Amino acid sequence: MNNGDLEGGGDEGFHGGGRKYRPVVAHDRAVLEMSSMDPGSSSSGSQSSIRKIKVVTQGNSDSDGREGSIPENGGANGPHRENKLELFGFDSLVNILGLKSMTGEQIPAPSSPRDGEEVSITNGHPKPSDVKMGTMMGVFVPCLQNILGIIYYIRFSWIVGMGGIGESLLLVSFCGLCTFLTGISLSAIATNGAMKGGGPYYLIGRALGPEVGVSIGLCFFLGNAVAGALYVLGAVETFLKALPSAGIFTETTTKVNGTVSEPIQSISTHDLQIYGIVVTIILCFIVFGGVKMINRVAPAFLVPVLFSVFCIFIGIFLAKKDDPQPGITGLSLESFKDNWSSDYQNTNNAGIPDTEGKVHWDFNALVGLFFPAVTGIMAGSNRSASLKDTQRSIPIGTLAATLTTTALYIVSVLLFGAVATRDKLLTDRLLTATIAWPFPAIIHIGIILSTLGAALQSLTGAPRLLAAIANDDILPVLNYFKVADGSEPYIATLFTSFICMGCVIIGNLDLITPTITMFFLLCYSGVNLSCFLLDLLDAPSWRPRWKFHHWSLSLLGASLCIVIMFLISWSFTVVSLALTSLIYYYVSIKGKAGDWGDGFKSAYFQLALRSLRSLGANQVHPKNWYPIPLVFCRPWGKLPENVPCHPKLADFANCMKKKGRGMSIFVNILDGDYHERAEDAKAACKQLDTYINYKNCEGVAEIVVAPNMTEGFRGIVQTMGLGNLKPNIVVMRYPEIWRRENLNEIPTRFVGIINDCIVANKAVVIVKGLDEWPNEYQRQYGTIDLYWIVRDGGLMLLLSQLLLTKESFESCKIQVFCIAEEDADAEGLKADVKKFLYDLRMQAEVIVITIKSWDVQPEGGSQQDESLEAFSAAQQRVAGYLSEIKEAAKKEGTPLMADGKPVVVNEQQVEKFLYTTLKLNSTILRYSRMAAVVLVSLPPPPVSHPAYCYMEYMDLLVENVPRLLIVRGYRRDVVTLFT
């Protein structure tokens, strides 16, 4: 074999000077050469870098089994082609199977072979590992077997007699429309992409989320498993009635008719149990044989059923008056007219009209009796993992089976209504056997095989549904039922058979049957609601091949399902909904989180986009203003390893929300180059997000990589958020450790962050004493003291009210301290503030402090002594710092420089600022030493002052105050007086 052979003809791609390209296939020379290419090697490498490649051709190998080989030099054009393709990288051409990642399958990352390794490439399509089914055997036959069951044979003629031809047609159309609309919704979702195993569970879960999918999926599994027991019991009961001598046990009941007692032989419950278990075991062995065995057996069950239906129709057309039995009229227009209207009556438990009967029938009751005859449309989708082409087979097979059975029912209504009297329809439960040609035994065989076929399909679909739920790894308790791709779910089949046999042993399933119907209807509702949601949202990924659908049809289908549930029995509807809700609650608590791109998240996303657009770019009205904190997590020192931020920071962020409403953005900055630290940023973001969830804080985590913290924060404060959902408050911890740890760069960074917030018009909240901040279980007493010095738009007042909504601060009272320059202004200021707080619906005590009172020595004088001591130390440090920068400027012959820029230092002003902070600190210690928390206005950094001096002002302000919030508002109001 040479390179020309591999390429398929050498120069066939060239025609008349122009090049015609053909599709890339696995055995192309370029692909083979790329397979041998080391990503790190250059195209000019030696020939030793070309690996040996084995080419295995399926169905076209040599007779002696030898494998073809490629010369090591790669052909004349090998290196040349290697040069051309190296630009696109290794994965671009070789990883043809990369399309699997779009279907959700996990595949190993491609890698080039090592030196000396041999690479095996398979030409052509890979050989399938398991048997796949087409539309007929995979969908149509299972659906037909599940739909066409015992109800048609033993109850359908009775329904026509009780409801009349008119209401029976309405009944069939009503129930058939429900399943047809569900089939349309199922077809739309199934043709929207590749579909794994699980059928309706997979579709509902991917559309409505894992919680809804698992809860409905488990109920649907239980319904299928118990329905298998119902079908087995129906087959056994029909067999024992047709052949009483086969009974092992005899059971007689006495019927009293006047003065005469008449013994009647009835079917023994033990016979039902023994034969039922044997039949279930036989069916389980068939299911254990796999798809191939089921495909062989299914026609043996279906063909006699179809033949029996054909015999019924032949018998109807051949029937004559009182032939084969009295009450048979043959096809008669008179019988058709007599049976057109309904005749609802009381009946006994056997369905025979009885004026003293306890069972009353109406249209609602007929719906409950007939609807199981149209269920089973999910039988094909339950086996989606075993289908060759789900996007083609499920729509065609499901809708074909639905239309076929609905047409059969409609024709049967017309024929049954015209072939017998009403009395015959109501008293002969096996009218189909009575009228069948050539003899009734065919119908008995049809009933037995139809129920066995339906049981086989239930025992085939239910385990695959359970295995699909387990494979999604949502509930760890279901891990025992996991199976590998293409494998048979043996453990799930065994579990399903045990459920089925347990229900067979119970024998009487009259109370469970309506609940099973509810589970099917819940599944149908889920499919319709899934399609409705996807149609309504119309996301870019919603592109189903099945075009005959609309959200209104899906909504109508879901509404019909819910109406039918309540028509059948409101009590069983409540029971089934309660069971589904319990499973939903259990999954939401115990289940693993799974993001399947479900419709609810798409709805939330679209709602968020629409809300964001409706907010516009205008400022939010103060009545609608919510704090959106930007929580700056980067510490001023070092935290322990694997701790993304201060443990109490999320507790404080929660205190800024009313009843948990709002969003916090937790940000951190990594120093370095983005290309080098991108993976570190992802890991840090995941770690920070875990911390937020652990703290039950509604927020998101963001990690930014920047050359330094200043540049990173400047980018964050400008770009974080969208529209009016940008963060409006920057929250950070006060750098208490900067002097103790000798971190001289912190003053510059701290002042830079505050200035950036002022320029970006962001409010600032700085927390001092974060280590002592209480969590939700630590109740605080005392007061929340506000030192309201400058106008901040009411932010400080709003924060104090938000603190009162938390359990830890709800026992506190608010005190508002205002600063007046003159004693004469104190009373007027106090009255104005009280009136303002009253209009704001705030209860607070107002205290006015004049500047002159600052110079009065308080009794005891301990607080003043503490502040004076800190004031003296600050003076000395500031004087030493100023002398250093002056000496440096004089030595270098430059203007006075600090923080890398020229500064102007007015020593008298510096002294004045220190004195002001001294007096304010003394006042706080005098009045608020025992306060639960103190809020004070944040002074802006003075222009042209060194950052070191501002840090000294702030240190003096917060000295000896254990828990302090330093607040600066921004150029807008966040509270309003008006309603």
C-alpha cells in the first residue's frame, strides 16, 4: 500500500488547473501525517519523528490478515504537507470524533503518539458494538403493543353501550387528541439534537431541569413496572377463564337467587399468583436476552393480536340478526340510531346494569376507564438508547402508532354501535369474542398475547428508564443501576421484575391502577410543558427538525392532561402530585447539582435580559434602589491557604440585604500575566464560589488577573456589571495590620481605591473590626450609633435599617449623632433631623453635639487620655515621615514627592486634620463605647496630601473603636420621603 492508495487516486483532486476539494476522511494522507506529528516538533525535523502507522481496513483487509504500512518518509510530499498543516495544530484535523463532545459524551483529550509507538487507524465507519433498531421494530411495534391492550377486547363495546356512539366518539377523540398532541411535543424535542437513553425522562430533565426530570422519571418508571404486573394478571385471568381446567386451586362462591342458592366456581387468587409469577419470570428471561431477543419475540406477540382484530371486523361484517347470538343485529342503521345517545346507568361491580348497583357511571368515569387504552406512546422513546436514528424513528413511529390506534377505535365505535342492541353491548363483556370469525378462541388468544406483549414492552422500557436516571448521577442511591454505554441494564431489569412480581403477588391492584394512569399523565404533561417552554423561549439552540409544532399546541396538550387527571379522580391526582413533589424535594436536597441547560435557566436568563433592557440606562428611583455590594476580598495581609477571603466578609455582605434579596459580587485580584495565570484564576474563582455557597450568600464570584492590585481594581470598578445592575457600593476591610506588619505600600493602595470609587461614583463601606462581626446566631444588644457628619444621600440611614432586619441586630436601637458648629444651631438641627427621620419612617434618638463641646474635658477623662496618647504618637510619625520626604527631595533636587507624584504639604492643615479626627474619636469613645456597631462618615482623601498622612488620620479616627463602619455615599439619594 502506498500513499497514493491511501489518498484514493493521487491526482484526482486536480482538474484543469483548478483544485476541487473533497471531504476529509479518516484515511487521508494529511490525517495520517498529522497523527504522527509531535505538537512540539518542527516541520523540518528528522525522519525519525515520523511514526509507524497501522491502517486497519474493515471488510477490506488482506486475506492473510496483514496490515498495511506507510513508508517512514511519508511520501514525497510528506514534509511539505506537514509544513502546511502545522499552523492549524494537532486537534484541528485529527480529532474528527470531537463532535462527540457536542452530544455530551466524555472522550479523552487527543494526544500525539510517543516515539516508537504504533498508531492504529481504522478506515471506514466503526463497527457498531450493539444491535440498533429502526422505526418499525424500535418504535412503532412497541407503541402499538402497549396501546392496543385488554381494554379494547373486554371493555370497549361496553363503553359504546354506556356512552352511546356520539359520546364514545367524543371520548376517543378527546383522549386521542391528548396523546396526539403529546406525540407532537415529543417529536419536536426528540428532533432537536442527539438523544441518549431514558426517553421522556431525558427530554423532560433536559428541558425542565434535573429535579423535575428525576421526579417525573421515577414516577414514570414505577408506573411502567406496575403496569407490567397489570398486563400479566390480565393475561393470566383471561387464560384461566378460557381454560378453567388449568386452575390448580378451586374457589367457589354462593349466589343466592330468591330461595335457591347456586354455587359458582371463580378464579382462585393463588392461581393468579402462581401463573403470574411464572409468566413474569419467562418475560424477564426474554428481556435478559437483550434487544436481539426482544426483536425476535415481539412479532410473535403482535401478529396474532392484529389477526384477532381482523377477525373481529370480519365477524362484524358477516353477522346477521340473532346470529351468532341473540342481541346481535348485524350492521343495522336502526341499531346505529338507537345506540347514538348515551344511557348512563348504575351497575354492579361486574359492570352489569343494576338499579340497586353501587357503581354510578358518567362521562368522567368513562374517561378514567378508557384512557389506559391510549397510553403507551412512550414505549418507543423509552428505548431511545437502542435506536439507530432517534430523530427519525421517534416522531414517525410514535405518531403512526397513535393515529393507527385512534383510527381503529373510531371505526370500532361506529361498527360496535351498529352491530348489536344496547342491552347486548352492556351485558356481554366479551362481545368481541362472541362476534369474532370463525370462533371465539381467537379473541382469547388475542387478549392473552396483547397483554403479554404490553407486559414485555413495559419490562423492556422500565429498566432502561431507571438505568438512564442512574447514569446521570443525580441521586447517589441509584448508582447500583448504572450501566455502560451499549450494555443491557441487567440489575435494573432484575429490580423491575421484583416490583412486578410483588404486585402480582398482591393480586388486587384496583387501588393502584388509577395512580399508574396519573403517572403516565404526569409524564405526558411534562413532555408538553417542556416543548411549550422551549417553544416559548425560542433559544438559539432550539432548532427541531420536526416543524409541525407550536407552543399553543403544547400548552393545549398539557391542559388536556391535567383536565383528564382531575376527571378521572381528584383524590388520586393529589396523591400522585404529592408523591412527585416528595421526590422533587428529596432530589433537590440529596441530589447532585447538574446543569443541563434546562428551559428554566433559559427563562431566567431571558427574563434577566428583558428586565435589564427595561431598566435602561437611567438612574434607578430611590424607592427601587437596592444595594449591590462589590465585596473586595483581597486581604491587606495573608490568609491561610485555601481560604479565599475573610470568613466574616460574607456575613457582613448578608447584612446589607433585606430578607436576603439582592446580589453581591465578590471579587479578587491575582497579580501577574493573564496568559500565565488564567488557570489559577479559574481555580480561585471556583474556590471563592464554594465559599459564597457555604455562607448562603446570594452572590457571584469574579477573579481578575492584572499586573498589580491598583490596575486590577481600576478595571473592575469601571467595567463590572451591566447597565443599572452595576455594583453601587464597594465593601472592603479596613487595613488594621499595615503598621504592625510594616506594609508601607498599603496607604497608597488604600487611598487609590477610595479615589477610584469617588471618580466612578461608587459608595464606599469600610469595615473595621471584621473579626468581631457577629454571625446570624450571635444576638447583639445596645445601640447602632450613626455619626452623620456629611450628606451621603441617606446611605448611612439605610444601612442602619438593613442591620435591624437581621436577627443578630433586631434587638438594637438607633441613635443618630449630628455635629453642629454653634450652640445656637443645635436645637434647630435636632428638630430638622427628627422631622426628616419621621418622614422616612425611622425610629431613632437624635443627639446633637456642638464643636465647642469637644474642648470640654469629660468626667473621668479616660477616653480623652487614650485619644491624646494616640494623637501624640500620630503627630510624631507624621513629622518623621514629612522630614524624610523633604530630605529626599532636597537631596535629589526635585519637588516634594510622595507615592510617585508631587505633593503639597501644609503642615498646619495636617495638624488641623489630626486634631479633627482626635476630637471625633474622643466623642465616639465617650458616647458609643458600648454600641453594637458604629457608623461614621468617611472623609475623602485631601488633594495633594500624601497617602501616609491620610492613613494616619484614619487610624486616629478608628482608634479603640471595636466595631466600626466607615461610610461614604455618592452623588444621589438612596432613600426618599415620598410614598
